[in-house]
Amino acid sequence: MSGKVIVTVAPTGGMASKDSNANLPTQPEEIADSVHKSYKEGAAIAALHARRPDDQATCNADIYRRINGLIRERCDIILNNSTGGGSSGDMLLPRPDGMFENNFEERLKGLDAGAEMATLDGFTAVDNFGSREILVITTPSRCEAMAKRFQERGIKPEWEVFNPAHILQDVTRLIAKGFDKPPYFINMVLGTDRNFQGGMPYSHDILTAMIRLLPPQSVFCVSAIGPAQLPATTQAMLLGGHVRVGLEDNNYYGRGVLATNENLVARTVRIARELNIEVASAAEAREMLGLKPV
């Protein structure tokens, strides 16, 4: 590892709403402006979710292209489009049993908008949102179909995992089959409700245990939800990892104080520098991850 930390901003996500935080950017111009502000504070990757004009979740390639194009007009941050989608809008298919199913074909559309990276969530889970249960069905064959699509598009995966089994199952299998080139960028999401994508709480022990399970030649990034974001990302930097912050994961800067994407990034960069850790620029992050220069 180069010793520099890559800071990712996740500005929108697929679930959060302006009702919870009016600072949440949902439309292309809003997202591009927020990402540019975060870039100026030190973010090198933008982990992007698209929303429809009614703010509901989508992976519509035209909307992603608009977001990507507006961001690229402003800066050279690495573009990372989600193939997870979200919990509303185009991402939901009603089932005869009363549950909903995450729309797998819609998820794949996020790979058709010219991003350099995209998230690859290779697991099957049930997400519980109160009275609504959503099946996220990513079987081994679907994982392989996604990985092939990444490879065909020349897109580097951000392997997203929520517990140790996610690392040991399809992520390790697909890497071993040659669907990615090192370094393998693996984002570990902690601090979630255990009814969401098989998630686990954040603790130092859980984080270090998951790091030990990573395939050789991996680099890791840590995302954490809500109040876990600050301690988890700080610990990740001390352990030599990279970090993700933003309103996708955390609405608050402090108790009762709503955050913006840029002030979460600014705080993370400040902590890194206090720890004598250099922060990678977008160009440096591309070199570290083996991506082509812009």
C-alpha cells in the first residue's frame, strides 16, 4: 500500500430522503455540485446512486450518464456507479407472496453509463423496512453474470461486503476466477441493522476479523452507518485502509447536527492529517487502483 488514504464520498444512496436531511442531493445537478464540493475537500472517489425526478431509486443509465457528465465537467474524481440501486422506485418488483424483490435487471443498467468503477454486491439477503420486506436475490450465477458485465465494460468492481461470509463466498470465488485484477478494492460496510443485507455492528474485533479474511492483494475500504461512521473510519485509517463517508451512510455531523457531504469529507481529511496520513488525490487514487488516467 502507498500509505495514502483514499477518501470516497457517497452523497446520496438508495434509501435516504430529503425528509430526513434537506442537504441530501438527489437530482443530477445537486449530486454533481455536492460531489464537486466534496472533491475540493479531498474526496477521490464518488460512490453514486441515481434517483428519478420524483426522488425514487433507479439505475437508469441515462440518469447516471447525466450525473457522470455533470461531475466530469467539474472535476476528475473517480466515478463509481451503484449496481445496488435502492429500496424504492424502479428497484422494486412486487411478488405474489406480498414481499418485494430487488430488480436485478435494473441493477445491471448502472454499468452502461461510462463509470470507471461500480459496486458489486454479490450476495442474497432479505432487507426488512418495517412492514416491507425486500428480497435481494444475487445467486452465484447472477454474481457471475454481473462480474462478466463488469469485465466486458472495462469497469473495476468495488466489492461490497456486509459480513465475513460475503468475503468468503462469491467475492473470493469470482476473484479466483479472474474477474478482477489486483489490487482488489473491497468495501466493508459495518454498523448496519442486522435486518439489512446481513449486516453486522461495528466493533474493532469485527473489523479486524474481516480484514484477515480478505483475499491476497486486496485493499480495503470501510463504510459505517450512522454513529458508527466516525469511529469505524478512524480505525480503518489506523489499520492502513481507505474510507467512505457521506449522507448515504450518515445524516449527522454530531448529535442533533445535520451533516453535508462536504463537511463529513472535510472532517475525515482533517483526522487523517492529524494521524500523519496523507490523503490521495483522484489522480493518485487512479494509479493506486490501476485505473486509466482521465
